Amino acid sequence: MSITFRSDAKYALLVPTSMGVRLTPPDGQPFHCSDTFKLQVTSAETNVASIASYLGLPVKVLTAFVKDSPIARLIKDNLASRHMDYEGPEIDQGGPWGYRHQFNLADSGFGARGPRVQNDRAGEVGRILDKKYFDLDRIFGKEGVKIVHLSGLVAALSEQTTQFCLDIARIAKKYGSKISFDLNHRASFWKGREKELHDAFTEIASLADVLIGNEEDFQLCLGIKGPEAGGKDIGAKIESFKEMVNRVKAKFPNATAFATTLREVISTNSHLWGAITNVDGQWQLVEPREIQVLDRIGGGDGFVGGFLYSMLKEWEPSKWIQFAWATGALATTHLTDYAQPADEEQVWSIWGGNARVRR
């Protein structure tokens, strides 16, 4: 494995993120038909970090909070319960029309009815994340970080968060932290900012050691010419991803690991789940196999979390995709957006197809 880590780093994994909450009706009911909802804390980046934190590795979250907000209190308590350190400014609300934490309105779907999700992000406090709120030299230099995981969702939230992710990538590189970048293209975030975000994403990708995304992400975020997405044909998806990665590797030679998931939806609660990775030029493939899905939100994040955890454990790269496949599958069995693995054995049992009771 060509990726080596700082031996003196306090934190195995660090994620910058904008925290929010998710409202979901119980029992798989549609949102618009419900009057009772489950409230939970969420963010894609902490979904990723939960694999490492629940399995005992030190994790840190950089975010922003609304001062004196009960939602902020809920978020802090949730992060602490997930064994994560957190740091971030307390921002005055600025009155009833000021800052708040985002709301995610989620219908999980059921059977033939697919999920529907609406993001309500007006006034989102995470959009003002800025290096001025953090001592990045202390965090990356003195404390130390093995891997920082950056998401295209955060990098595209606002001009400030774009610059914040650039600043983090640059200082991570300076102090020897490895950089993971999940491109996560969202058309609504990019509207009117295409050139600015293309340039920023290109710089982050040039510094990254790990790049995650499908062929569409690489085309839309980085302008890498490639084939059309494979649709429902898994074989076409695999071949198109391989073609794309060969082009990406030529343009971004610093990156040594690439990954994407493969998913075919049979119904809301039954998916074919697979993955393909390239580490140090070697391809690994998990052919899609059927999994039962309680709630699909967070499955991709669970995969990324397992992939990074495997790297941090310095296992043989052939195991990374296996563990990541299983942590992604595990996430879809939780009603939270993040997987909460009990131990490594539980994850490997999922990979092995062993769902027998353990006494």
C-alpha cells in the first residue's frame, strides 16, 4: 500500500461538515400523509466518520453551531454519543429570520413507492464555515490528522465553504495528512457557479489521495471526458468507471485510491449492492448481490466510512472493498443515517453472509 500515515496524529479521521436534523415519518409512511415524525441528527460527512468512531478510532468534526439553539444542543449531544470530538463557532441566531441548522424532510419509501427527500437549507449556519473560526495550524500541525475527508456537498454549499475546503486541503497537505474527496455533485448547488466550483474541485482533487464518485461526478465536477452513465446495466457501469478512472489517474497522479458503489434498485426494500475500487493500480470488484433495505439513506456514506477505516487499519487493499461493502449494507439496516457497528466481527459477518443469531 502506497498510503502511509503520520504516526503522531491525535485524530485518525477529521471531517468538516454542516450539521442538521432529519424528520422522518414512522413505519415507512409518506411525509405528506403523516402527523408524527422521528427527529434525528444528520450530515453526510459524520455518517462517513461514524464507522471509525464506533469502532474505536479518534474522530474530530469541524462545524458551526447556532448559539443557544436547542437543535445545536441536540447535535452536540448526538456527536458526543457517537464518540466524536467537535469544534466550531457559536453563531448568534440574529433573530427569528437569522441562522439555523438545516432540516432534511425524508420519506423513506416502502416497497414500490420510492423515497422522496427535500432539503430545507434556508439560513443554514454551516454555509458560513470559514478558517477564521479554527486554528488549523494547531489542528493539523500540533494535534495531527491521519485522514481528512472532504465532501463536494460541503465544498459547494457557499463561496465561504468552498474556500474553507480549499484551505483545509492545502493545510492538510502541508502537515502530511492524507486527503479523501467524495465529489458528490449536486446540480442545484452548482447552478451559476460552474466555473468557480470546477476550479476549486480540480485543486482539491489534485491534492487528494483518495477520490470517490461515479463517472457522472468525475465528468461534471472535474470535466473528465468519459462515457455515458451505465443506466441499469451493471456491467456497463463497471466498464465506464474503469475507463473514467484511467483518465482521472492521468490528470490527478497524486491519487492512489478510487472507489464507487454499484446499486440496482429492485424495490425500495430490496437492492442489488456492489462496488468497484482501484488501489495502487489494482482493480477490486464486488459483484452486486441482494441486500434488504430498511432505509437506504446513508448507505453510500457507510461504504466510504468502511473504506477509510480499512485504510486506517492498514489492511491489505483487497479487504478494503469487502469491509466497505459490508458497512454500506449495515447502514441500510439502521433508521439513523449512519451505521453503528458493534465491532469488526459484525461487519465481517455481513460480508460473509452470516445472519445467524449470536449468543
